[in-house]
Amino acid sequence: MRQAKGFREAHFAVCPLVTSNVRSAAEGAGARIIVTLPATSRIPPQTARPSRPGFMNRFANPGQFMRLSSVLLPWLSGAAVLTLTVGIIWGLFYAPADWQQGDTVRIMYVHVPMAWLASLGYFSLAVCGALSLIWRHPLADLAALEIGPVGAVATFICLATGSLWGEPMWGTWWVWDARLTSVLVLFFLYLGHIALIRAFDEPARGYRAAAILAIAGAVDLPIIKFSVQWWNTLHQPDSITLTGAPTMSMTMLAPLFICMAGFSLGFAAVVMARLRAALMETRARQLLSRRHADREAA
Amino acid sequence: MKRGLTRKTRRLWLVVFCLGGLGITTALVLNAFSSNIVFFMAPSQVRAHPPGSDRTIRLGGMVVAGSVKRETEGETPIARFDVTDGQAAIPVRYAGILPDLFREGQSVVAIGEMKGDGSFRASEVLAKHDETYMPKEVAEALKRSGKWDPRFGKAPDAASWDTMTRAEARQMDTKTAQAGG
Amino acid sequence: MTHLPYIVAAYALALGASAVLGIGAVIRLRRARQALALVGRSFPEGRPS
């Protein structure tokens, strides 16, 4: 073990390209994942196939993910940029002003997608947690590692834009009502997850602890959703419901949906890119450590 | 392989039960503290259970149409208005600048304390806008056609107006004007 | 009743953060690819036969 640690330090001295914050991610992944990247053409892809059967394993193969994402990522990024450009321009310049809020209502076109992504991001963390704890999915931990910071940024932007909307409309930057407080709790859950998953020298322990936090924290999601119905709040109830017609003019709803689609595509693209990078960093680390091991053996 | 499967299933049920237990616990706790989680009290609640004087509370409700009186005391603007939840109304006095969204028929949350005479002295007034969003033209069309008076509460059923475009609203508006004139 | 500074700040924040995340991901991807190419190429030579 001590010897292994020695290698690890040596690798990072050799390869300054791998930054320190990436180190923990790479170490953890290295411990759990057998990366089957077609990095050298000498390795035929057939050997990359998992030998274990089971429905999860079809997606469990990091090599499979790399192949799929290399095709998907450019399309996803392109679609995100295009949709977002259309949505933002529509929302800022072509959507009508609200009859009583005026142009300030345009903050909605960034605030609502961020609120949606904050919840969706944490939900996907919880799903990754379940995949990791129950099915021991090898990609789930690495995905959780990469989703966390992106979701936290979305939650922060949701809170900040909400504040910028609240001050001119409500007359206050912040109140401790159930909706605002439960979203702040979500932000702290994200921060806790980000810290916990990187907290241990042995990454597998951090992964497990973070997975438990992600699943337990998911209790906050229905509280956020229904807070405006269960308790009276300063925050207004949802305009878009499953039961009734949306209490929002279609002329505003259309750009809102386009912005939500654009930000969601962007979120997916960023997470996918980060996950690809994390897998490549892991692969680079593995190659380096193998070389060192071979040298040591010689 | 079978052993592995059963272990997976056991882990699945463990997680499901833990999450279920946590969910029920949270629901019970939230239910128990429900009265502390609410952001404001309605006028009828305040009338039914009057809080002690000098205790700061948040009073929420709709500004009664025709009740708003504005005056100035030296430099500070003073506003007097009634807040109602449909069952009871409480007169509110507020010294300071009201938020832009303040109007008759708007929901507001006033922060302050009850006085002995049953009136409310607010130190802060927040506007609480509702979940309806519509362009000015549509709101005008609804108002002119007599379907909605914002001074008396919420907009009519969303299905009746949310597909209306601004051009249609303008057209409808001119028709109403012609019929009226 | 326009509150332009608030609108500008909200959009700047949201789009700025999105841009930082996006560009950050691209840079990290590029670095990872370079690192992999570096070790991938030197790997066979470094291996004792």
C-alpha cells in the first residue's frame, strides 16, 4: 500500500497536467473502475465487453459511455447553444412584458430553468446514489462527483436571480418562507455532497457516504415542490400545473419552455463533458501507474 | 450469481425502507411545526387568536378595494388600508414607501404588531404577486370586457385567456370599445 | 417601472455562470485528452520488454 502511494505521488510529479483537484477524482475512479478506453489501437474493443450479465451492465461500461458520448456531445452542445440563443433573445426582446410586473418578469426566463435544474440535478444525484449503493454501478460515483458542482451552481443562480427578482417586486431580497428556505437547504445539501464525496483518502468511502446523503437529501425535493401549496408563502404557487391550464400567457410560456430546454441541454452537455474528462484523466493515471509499476518491477 | 442478485435486492429494499422511514419522519416533523412554517397569518386567524401586543407577526391578505388612503406626515408617506382574507378585515397603518406592486386587490404581507384597538401597525409591507402572468394588452381586454376587475381579486380561469395573443387582445379591445361607444 | 439593473444582473449572472461551466468543461476535456495522448504515446516505449 505504501508503495502504491509512492507511485501515485510520482505520477503527478511526472504529469503536471493532471491538476490536484482532479487527483482525488482520478484516484477514486482508479480504485473502482476498469476503464476500457480504446486508447491504443492494439486493444481490440471485444475485450472491453463486460463479462457479467445483468441489465445494468449494458450501460455500466465506461468504454461504451465514451463511445456514445463522443457522438452525442457535439450534438448536445450545439443544440444547447442554439436553443439557448433563441430562448434568451425571445425572452429578452420579443416576449411581452407582464401587465403588472413590467419587464422585470423577464428574470423568469433564467430563474425558472435554474430552479428546475437545481431540483433535477439533485434528483440525478439521488439516482446516482441508488445506482452506486444498490447496483454498484461503476459510472454512478464518478457521475455524482461531476454533477454535484454543476447542480450547486444552478441552485446558487436560482437563489441569486430569485433575490434580484424579489427586491424590485416583493420589496425584499430575502424572506424565510418555506419555498426560499427549502431551496437554501438544497444548496447546502449540494455543498455537503461536494465536500463529502471528496472528504476521504479512500475514495470508495466518500462515494458511499455521499450516496447516502444524496438519497436522504432527496426528501427535500417534494418539500420544495409542494411548499407553496402546503404552507402560505411569499413565493407564488406554480403557474404550470398538471391539473389546470397554465396561468401564464402562451406568449410567455413558449420562450420559458425554450429557455428551460436550452439550459437543460446545456446542463446535460456540461455533465457529459466533465464525465468524459474524468474518465480520460483516470485512464491517463492508470497508464502512468502501470508504467511505473513495470519500471519498478524491472 | 444468484447470491449476488439477492444481495442487490436486499440493498434495494434497505434503501427503499430507509428512504420511506426518513420521508415519514420528515412529514411528521413538518406537520408538527406547520404553524411555525407558515409565513403569514390571515386576518381571520389573527382575529380568532389575537397575538400579544408588541409581538411581531406577519399579516397576509388582499388589500381591500377602495380602502387605501395615502397621506404624508412631514417627509414620510403614510398609507392606511384594510387587509382581508374574505372572512375578516384588519386596518393597517404603514409609514414608508410601498413596493411598486402594491395596489388595491393585490396580496400583501405586512410585518408589524397588533395594537389594542384592533388595528395593525406595519413596519414593513411586502407585495405578494400571484401566479398569473399576462401581457398588458390581455389584461386590458379582460378588464374592458368586464371579465375581470383586478381590484377585486384573481384573474378568471386561465383557459379563457392564456392562449390569447396580444393582437387578438387589441382586436377584442377595439370591438368592446365600439360596442360601448 | 422598469428595473433594468436587476434584469441585467440576473441575465449576466445566469449566462456568465453557464459560460464559465461550459468553457471550464471544454478546457478540462482538452487537458485530459492531451494528458492521455502524452502517456498513451510514451506508454509502449516506457514499458520494459
